[in-house]
Amino acid sequence: MTLTRQLTKSLTRSLTRKLTGEELNRLFLEKFKFTLGSELVVNGDFSHASNGWSLDSNWSIGSGTLNRAAGAANFANVSSMVVTIGKTYDVNFDIVNYSTGTNFLSFGGDYLTKSQTSNGSYSFRITATSTQKLQFYSVTNAVFSIDNVSVKEVTKQAPVAAFSLRKLGDVSPYAARIRRSSDNTEAQVMFDASDRVSESSVVRNTSQNLIPFSESFSNSDWTKINAAVTTSTITDPFGGTNAYKYAEINTANNNKLLIDTFAVSSGKSYSLSIYAKKGELDVIQLILGSVTYAGGNNHANFNLTSGTVTATGGGCVAKIEEVGTEGWYRCSISDVTSASGNTEAVIGLYNSSSAGRASTYSGNGTDGVYIFGCQSEETVTYSSTYETLNTANFETDVAVLLAQPVGGTTTLTRETSNPLTGSGSLLFTTSGSTNASYPRIYAASNGTSADDTLRIPAAARVGETYRVTMTTKLVSGSVKLLTVGFGDTDNVSSDAVVLSGTQTHTFEKTLTAVTSSKATFIGFDGKNHQGSCLIDSIKIEKLPPIPSEYISTPVVSNDGLTFTESTLDTFVGGENKLTYSEQFSSWGAYNVVRTADNSVTDPFGGTSAYKLNETAVTDFQFVDFQPVMGASPHTFSAYLKSGERTTASLLLTQAGNVGAIFDLSAGTVSSVTGTGNTAAIEAVGSDGWFRCSITNNGSADLSNNIRISPRNGSLSSITGEANKGIYIFGAQLNTDSLKKYQKTSGSVRDGNASVVVLYNQTGGEDAIQSTTDYQPFLYKAGLLVRSGTSPAIEFLQTSPSYSNLEMNGINADRLDAWFVADTSSTQYIYPSAHDNGNRHGWIGQDGNSNVQAHLDYGGEPVRLYANGTLVGGYDITRDAVHAGLNGRKLVHHQDADTADWSTIQVGWYGNGAAVSSHIPWNYEGKMSEMVFFDSNQSSNKTAIEQDINDFHNIY
């Protein structure tokens, strides 16, 4: 099963919209989706006399051109050519030695519409409407010559697979599914606004789809009633072949249903969606059933010919949206539950657009439709086009509105002298006792006045989502606008606004109704704020639900966890090799007193700092931690602030008590000792905090001990004084250089994230690795992996990490492949056949003159290029491969053969980690892009490499 559709929550519609026009044309897969067939013109260079041509008078062939002499108007014809109606052809030719007159092109039903009156190269793409062969027609007395005539069929031939951390095509907004190592939580990674993966890429949860087997309709989890499902070879909505045929199985008068179940909670909105395409039938029906829904028994009918919703029942919202140009639609319904339990997702098959809910009909036992990708979810996505329920501009009397003082005095009047807009605004005033609670403006739910502008036409439905907007302006005193809601109950909100100054404020709140009421209320804080304000331009809108981006199930290796982070960088988190980075009571202590001190604001605005005080002894005085470091570069840092002491020290040592001393009043490094040690200090905010750090270059083993102390108590004996010290916060240990701060508790954070699925941007089979130890890395030690300036994934081959990605469907007797690779390894192989050491691509091995540089990867025509230059052919040495490919290179494998390979892999050679002798040949390095064509791309080679190099800036 392809996993390209393992997608989750949508961003705004603008971020998930299909690209059009120039945006689309810039994408790699759009540029190179066409391939030209073989030449259809015989003797198009006119090197063989009149062979292949039939010429009227005044036309002749000589000196390597087709020549037109002055005389009567007539034709030069290609003698033999097969032209097929409906196919597209590229027609090219040159006009040379032009003197006078006009030449016309005639081809495939395009008759004499394209003229040429000067020297030049001419190109036309024509879709044939007849079988007419190529002709040139000249007007009377025209004189010119024609050369380099070519006609080739244009076929759509996108790559069979394309994997990259830049956006190559418009199949999906997602680049990869990744797993962060700290808790095995997976996330979908989107391309950013620049169409690449970056730290700011949006991430989404992978557990949105509540259907257990969203594409495997043959699974027993799906109940089939008077219907059957069978696999199909038609192209699915994402370019694969994973659709099913859903059809009747008898001629009886009954219902034909496909049913799955999932758990729901009361008072929440849920959405059911499926991709469908007409077959012999063209109507499906969707139902959310078994539990009670707010609007009653729901259903919606969808016509797959007209692309319309033809019937609805109950309180559901139905939507149909065309997907691509192959007749697929995404059909969905959304409704709000009134009870908890197991609901049924029902897909019905029908022969009438007006069929009733779960109704019956008599079929022929074979007709059906095509289906793909079912998703049920708690509704999280709403249309950007809202349904306006009511507006209020207070151009008329406001007597119908009620002011509820709740302990104070609240009045409402209509301000006409200086309104916010038009001829009137609502003037709200609250005053009186400080015991006043939350005064409100509202309209009684039983009001009938036409001016009852805060009412909505029908009662709000529990679980549905609404938006209320208004403009406000302070008139006098102090006014705090708390919230808006339905009904007349208190609903204090975290998005409260204190009105200030003379500017106009726009207040907006999106809320989910928790009570059924027609009345909208506006709440204020009358206990702490009394004053007056103007209110105008109130608008109440309903947000129609829509299905989220589709995600297939089951997932690969997710532990079922969810997260709240919104960007790639915050999801992965930073690196910190220390536990309890802020809880210094869990550290070791020597002759010091450490106390949590919430009277001091920490560097991030909280109250998590500690006070580290000396004691009245003469000795070393510090808190310490014992991490394992070894002989590799490390940086130890902490946030420090002066207290009674204005200096502090950090210990990071290879031998002895060496480290750095910092002046916390001057913000300088006072001294640094120890081989390979350097130190730095940086002010953080304006409250006297500094981030102090010491870095060792890893030239020898580091002692597994770090320390923090007032003065130089980490490094030597001091005579301490009780209750005199410094403030400390946020200790961190990083590999290599100082990195952004990452809080830890009982576990360290390595800042690593690995690739579970690299999505095939053609819509075909993905690159997958479900075993955690074998997943290549997208993040390492809190940093996005990069090759040059491009995002990349990194393959490691050191126990227990043996990185490998497996890909199916890349089997071709002509394979043209491109890789953006970056390696300094002395020997490696890529690609190779999974679990077969006798089928592999090029071998790079430093110093080895063996000419067996690949195996079962193509015969004599196979060629290897790097950065546009030929490295060698079939008999190239392994050393030459190594010399040509090492470093950061755009590598091209031309005319390879993988027809009899099974699964293709990049990372492992053969059995990889399972066979110790295979491990040394595994690929260790980085990859930013892999593109595989199963067709001859020789004519596109230069353009393909220019596109790749323009983005990655390789050479």
C-alpha cells in the first residue's frame, strides 16, 4: 500500500489549495512530465535526396534543405506518417534563406492556421483532430528553404518516483513523516512557504483518522451488506493504483452498504469523507449513524457525474469537491453528536440521486463505483467562507437589547453624536459597586422584535463553531471586554481585551457552542473595570465544517501519541544531555545551599530560577552533574545572574579543576583555563541574566563532571559566607557548539528526529523505514540536517543506527536516476536491491582498481555522471567512482536496469545490518533529493540538472 496519503490536519485552505498557473509550472514534476517519442519524419534533415517526401511543383530537395522556388502555390508532403486522433505532437522546423512569401503548416487537422514569413526556428504542440500527415504549403511565388523538420509524439512521462525535501509536485503539502526520538511521537512535516522543509515547516498530528483501515476496504473491519469490494488497477486520486471497486452482488431489492465504526463523544462535531469516482453507477450516500446526532438522522447523496450534493437529511453539512481531472471527488458530511458511543460510518451505493436514507433498490448484481481513502475525524477544519447569520450596526433603537448588571449598574443607550460608523453606535456604561461581577449585553432568547439584532435565526447547536466580530472604542474610565457566547451564562475568556486610548479595537472570537440558544451575549469585567465604550458592526457567522487533509491508516510506527507544537523546530525540540535542567535540587551539591526562588523572574519570564548560596566553609562549593562525554566536542552552559556575588564559574575539564569564570556585573569572561576550552557570555533580556558557556574542542577525553558555583568555587577552594550567592537557571550540555535552550526533566533530549516515510511526490509508492534503529535522520542534536544550504536526510551506519529507506515500484529496464548526495565515506554502494547482494548500483571504493563497479544494474550503455560531467561507463573502476562522487554532488545514473530487482533501497547494501559483511558497504552520508525516471531522459538531462542545481546550488 502506498503511504503518500498518510496526511493529517489541514492548514488554512490557502495553504492546501492546488497550485495553478506559473506556481504550478515552476514545479519540477510539471516541467518534466512530458517525454517525446521517436522521430516520425523520415529524412527531416534532407540528407537523402527526396526520400520520405512527396513534392508538388516548385519544391525540391538539395544542399541539405527543402527548397521552395517562385511559382504556383502548392504543397510539400511527408510521404508516410501515422498520426492518431487525440494524441499530442511536437512539430519543429527551421525557415532558412527566406526571400519572400508565406509558408503555412498543416498537420493533424490543424490546417493552414500557422504561418511563417521570416527566417527562424518554429515549434508547435498540436493535438491531432484528424490523421492528416505533415504538409508545408507555400503561397504563389514564395521563395525560402526549410530544414531540420521533426515530429514527435508527446507522452506524459513523469518520474516513477521523486523524493525530496523541496516541493517537486502538487500531489501533497507534506514532505515526510518523522519520529522524534524523545518519545516516539510521529508528525507530518509540511513544505514551508518557500516550498522546502525548514525549521518553520508546519507539523501536524498523525492520529487524526479514526477509521482503522482507511484504504483496505477488503479488511474485515469493514462490514459489507449486499455489496463487495475488489482491488482495481485504475489510477487513484493521488496517482497510485490503490482504489477499490465497490459493487452490488445481487439483483434483490435491498440496500448496499459498506460500514465501519469508531468512538465519538457527545457534543462534538465529526466529519466523514471518502474519495469516489463513478463506475456503472454514479451515486453514493454517506451516513453518520447509530448514536444520536443533534439534527436527527442524517444522510447526504452525492452525484459523481455532476459533482453535486443532491439530497441531505438531518442536521448534517455536506460537501463535494473535485480532485484532479480524472473524475474523482471527495465527498463529506459533518454533524454534531448528542450522545457518546460507537457511531457508524456508512457508505451507501445507489442508482438514484434522490434516494432516501439507507433505502433499498434493485440492481443488476455487478454495477458499482470506485472508492479510495475513507476518513472519519473530530472536525478540526472549517471553510474560510463563513455563513453570516446576523449583523448589527445600531442604526435604529437599541431598546430590545438587555443589560444585566449583576451587582452593579449597567446602561445601554444609542450614541448618535459621535458614532463609530453610520448614524449610531451602542454606548455601554457600567458603574457602581466594586462587587459588580460580569455585566452582559444580550438579547432575550424569546424576543420577537425585528430589531433583536443579537439573536441568531435558529438556536445555536451544541458542538458547532461560530465567529463573532465587532468594533469597540473606549469613551471613558476603564472597560475590559471579556468574551462573547451563547445563552446568558458567565464565560470568562483568556482572550479578554482591555480597551485603551482613542483607537478603535476589532474584537473577534471563534467559539464552539456549549448551550442551545438563539441569544448572543457580550460579557465585561465590571468588578475591576468601570467605564463606557462604543460598540458597532457586530457580525455573527457560522463556520461550515470541511474534511481535513487525508491521512491513511494504519500508521507505520507511531505510538499513538499526539502533540501541541506547530512547527518542525518546536516539535523536535533542542538537544540537552542533562536531566533536570531547571530542577537543581536533583543535582549533586557540595558545600552550597540551592533553593527555588520564585521571587525572581527567570530569563523566560517565569519563576523557576534557583538561588545558589555559599556556606561558611573554606573548600570547593558547587552544584554538579555527571554526564558521559568522552573525546568529542561539548558545550556546557547555564543562565546566571548576580546576587550578593557578582562572579560565577563553570567547570568543564579534561584533567584537573579547570573551566571559566564570568563577571556577571560587567558581562564579560574573566578567565578560561584548560586545554581546548573557550568561553562566552551573552546578555539575555534586561533583568541582569546572562547565558554563560564553556566549549571544549574534544581533543582529549573530557571528565564526566560539570559544575556551577558562585565565584570560582567550581575550580578551587573559597572561603564562603552564608546566604551570599548567585541566581541560576537552565543548565544545558550540547554536543559541539552552544544551541538553543531545551528544558528537560527526568530524561535527556537528544534533539533527534528520523524519517519514517519520505513521500513520493509523484503519488506512487513511498520510501519507508518502520524500524526505528534503521531510520535516517532529519534532525540531529537539535539541528535540521543540511547539505550545503539545502535540507537533507542523513544516513548513519554505526551501531545501532543502520539507516536505510526502502522503495517499491522502481523497476525498469531503462532507469534514469538523479541523486543530490553528500558523502566523505571511503566505500559505499547505492542503490541496491533489498536482501540481495548480487544486485546493486555503483560502488565507490577509495583506491580500488576493480572494474566491477556495479552488478545487475545494466549493460554497456549504463553511464555515471557527476555535476553534469561523465565519470565513466560500464567498465569504470571503483576508485574512479569514489573520486567522481565524493563530496557534495549531483549524481546521475543513466540507462541503468532494475527490471528484475524487487524492493530498491538507499542506505543498505544487500542485507544491510543483518549481514556483518554487508555493513561496510552501506551508504553513509546525506541525501537531499532522489528522482527516478523509467524512461529515456537523455534529451531532458541538461534541463533536469539545471533545475536541480538551481535549487541546491551544488556546482
